[in-house]
Amino acid sequence: MIQRDKVEPVQIQCPRCRHTEIIYIPIEELPRCPHCGSQMTIKELLDEGKST
């Protein structure tokens, strides 16, 4: 299991209107969408070294 203690960027997305943002966890909490007010969810962890 990977331990994630350091600050890492994640891409979050609104499940309702699909608005996306990048935030840093654990510094920032998951915000509400500025467009429709829904709770945003994590879409992707933006780790370095990811292969495509």
C-alpha cells in the first residue's frame, strides 16, 4: 500500500457539470464546484513518472 504523507497535486472534477481544477492535498480540502455548488470528487492523482 502506498503511503501519501506529502503534499501532492490532484485533479478534481464536479460530477454534475464536469468542471475540473487542480488542488494540492492534504493542504486543501475538496471544495464545492464554483459553477453549480456540488461537492467535487478526485478524478486523477497527478504523480510524476506516470506512463501513458
